[in-house]
Amino acid sequence: MAGVSLKCGDCGTLLKSVEEAQEHAELTKHTDFSESTEAVLNLVCSTCGKPCRSKTESDLHTKRTGHAEFSDKTSETVKPISLEVPKAQSSNDVEMLDASTTGEPEELVVPDVDSKLLEELESMGFSKERATRALHFSGNSSIEAAANWIVEHEDDADIDQMPLVSAKSKSEPPKPSLTPEERKAKAQELKERARKKKEEEEKRMEREREKERIRIGKELLEAKRMEEENERKRIIALRKAEKEEERRAREKIRQKLEEDKAERRRKLGLPAEDPAALKPPAPVVEEKKSSLPIRPATKAEQMRECLRSLKQSNKDDDAKVKTAFNTLLTYVKNAATKPDEEKFRKIRLSNAAFQDRVGKLEGGIKFLELCGFEKVEGDEFLFLPRDKIDRAVLNSAGTELNSAINNPFFGVL
């Protein structure tokens, strides 16, 4: 028996013609089609004339509209299917075909619907075309049936097109319209349905925004972690550089001491010491543990050692150390910029503010003495004579103080 339908091998859908199979393939990307002897149903609703192609479709139509009677016209349309795509007919051919079959072209008109129901739907905000279409396909049964039809078919492409039926067809007599109370209740129901749909969409958008906030938060935390890691590496590098600077300074001081010692032996006529005998058996690191202080070779190094001693002796009180450094910087700056004013070159040692900021701290007075200040009048004052002002020494002192103030790792190692 010749096939009367085409069956999609991918999803099992029955199709009546090659054109439908092509449309199905374009929509679903399915390509496996075969002829089938199973006919596509043609169930026509006896109430509104809507054709249904399957039992499932007819059941859904019954559920939507309440129409339960269908006439089975499957046998009338079953014929062997042609696998050739038919050629498109011109409008003249169609008119001739209609004339040959019916004798005259069929007239299409807008179906008759309940005018009261139509007015009620239009008052609820629906267009005339949509309301007419809903009433026609719901059988002019009620406002509720028409509204349900609109909700179920709101995505149809032709929902806002005026329906057309044959002029010979008869529409069923209109049924009673809703009362004002029922109409108000229906309108409220539709508004409530729209409100719930809007709330669901807002909830979905809120979930999306929350996911985006979480993603941005994670990125910020990762950026902060990387910044902290880079800062930690920078601090380690600064400490390493400070430690290397200390090592070079100590090595320079040691070499200077060795040279001074060799020079003194040469002047005294003593033989030079064997370099191998000078090296202690202990490693160089042990020299740092020695309790004997190393005397700086230059005045700048002596100033730095004073400041380092001041900070290390007060390492638990950073505010006091910072105040001492700034006070010393003020004394040095005034002496360098206003050398002709004696008040800037004379400091009373018994002054309470001076004692609290500098005098009581280890290395404070010694630093001023390295700058040229001398104790006078029975050690009551520190005085810098005008003729003993050395700008190079004062500039060097200012440089050491600025370095100690601005370097957070000064005196740490």
C-alpha cells in the first residue's frame, strides 16, 4: 500500500505532505523522513469547525473550549502521498479550480460574534481583532472562555488578524454575557495573573543580579589578595635590601678599622700581621653577636648609629621615636637656615620639653654634639658657636634624620 503520510524518524511526528516535512526539517533540523501507511487524523470540531490532527490536539481543544463533539474526516482526505514538491499554482489557476469545483468563488466574511461580549473584551483592553478572534474560536461561550483562549494563543502570529469564515457558515446564537460583577471579577483575575507573571520575572532578574554580585565580589576578593601578596613581597624585598645595606656598612667599617690598625703598626715599625691569623675561627655571623660596639668611621655613620640606638632603645614606642627625630630635625634646620640668631643655636638642657623629647633618650644629646653643639656654662646649655657652624655636617645630619623618618625599616635589622 502506498504511503499516506511522512513520518519523522527523529521525533515520530506524522506529516501530511512534503511541504510540511520541509517546514518541520527547517524548524527542528531533523532529516530522517520515511513514508508511512498511518494516516494523519482530520478531526473537525462540530461546534466551531476547528480541525485537529490528533487525539491529543482534540482533547486539548475540548479542555480549552468545552467543545466535545468532533467529526472524523480522516478517510475523506487520505490519499497516497507524493514525494514530489508540487509546483506553485498561480492565482488564476486557483480561481479556475474554485470555479470548477464550486461553480463560483467562495465569499469570506467576518464571523458573527456576541456584540456585548465583544464590547466587554474591548473594555478590558483587548483589540477588536483579538477579541473577535477569541470569541469566534471559543464558540461565543463566555468572557472567561475568550480570555483563556487569548492567554493560550497570545504568541500566535495571526492573533491580531480579523478571522474570516465562509459566508455560508452559521455561527451559533450568542450566549448570555457576564454581569458587571462577573466582568469586574474576570478583569481582576486577569490583572492578578499579569501581576504574578511580572513578579516571577522580577524574581528571576533578582537571582541573575545576585549571581552577578557574587561574581564581582569574588573578583574583588581575588584582586585584594593579589594586592596583599604583592605588598608582602615588596616588604620582604625592602627588608632584604636594608639587611644587605647593614652588611655592607659593617664590612666597610671593619675594613676601615683594619686599615687604621695596619697604619698604626707601620708607624710604630711593627711587622704587618698575617691576614690568615686575623680571621677568627667562628663564622662572620658570630661577629654580630659580639657585645663590643663598632665605632663608626665617619661622622655621618656615627650620626646614623646614634639614631639607630635611639630607635632600638625605644622600639615599643614609635610615637616617641618619631617625635625625637622631628625635634632633632627642627634644631638642625634652624641652625642651618638661621645661623645669626643665637636662640636657635642654644638649648637649655634642663628644659622639661627638651628632656622629654630628646634629652632622656639614648643617643639624642650625642647626635647634637656630632652636629657641633657643645655643653657650656656648667653643662647647663648646649651651644653651637657661630664660627663652628659646618653646613656640610648639618646637611648630612638632616639627610640622616629624613632617612630615619621616612624609612619604615630603619633600625629594624
